[in-house]
Amino acid sequence: MRAEGDQEDWTRHRREVFEAKEQALQAAREAEHEKATAMIREAVARYQAAGIAPVALRARPYRGNGTIRTSLTGWYLKQDRSLAVDDQGRYYVMRVDGSLVARLRGATPEPGMAPLIVGRGARDGDTFRLEELLEMRLQDPVTA
């Protein structure tokens, strides 16, 4: 049998290991976000240089039909208008609360951490490398 002190040492060690792994995972996410944001900013400059104007972005509600007005302008990354970027290089998942207030006044999605692989882990299996998706929109922009 383990002594009580051994159990406490083991528990403390496990907590330290978990915290170290969590910190490493967060650092990796932040590094990926920084790299992805740099790619987005470069793509935005290319869109502007090519004369591809930003459009008023609309979001879809988590439940229900239709779209909801936002205060954002930018470029959709996917034809289904589920992802977008703004002129500051911020990345958005275009989903919001579909409440009556949001439908009347509009809503503003929060920018998210930009990934290098878009759709990783999604159930639909629709994954793209961010740089490919950005290039596709340069060649074939999603218009309003």
C-alpha cells in the first residue's frame, strides 16, 4: 500500500505533467495562429491589390434559417460563407446566436484563432490548408 505522502507526491506530479502539457499545447496553438494570421494579412493585401473588394459579411445562426447582419466587412473563405477574414487579418467562424434581438439589431462574431488546417477534425471531412483556401479565394472570390 502507498503511504499518504506517496499519494500526494504522485497527485502533484500528475498535475504538474498535465499543466506542462497544457502550456505546450497552448503555445503551439498561439504559434500556429501567428503564422496563419501572417498568411491571412498577406492574402488580404493580395485581394486588395487584385481589386477584390471586401463585402458586408453575414453570419448564420446556430439554429434556424437565414442570415444575420454583422458590422464586419471582409472576404469569405468558403463558398458556403461559413468562414471569413476581415481587412485586419482576423479570422471568423460566421456563426452567431439567432435570437430575435440579433436578427433585428445584427450581431458581431468574435474573431477566433486562425488555424493552418481549416476544418481539421470536422465531421464533414472538408479540410483545407489555409494557404490553399486563401489562394482559391484569390482566383474565385465569394461575392455578396
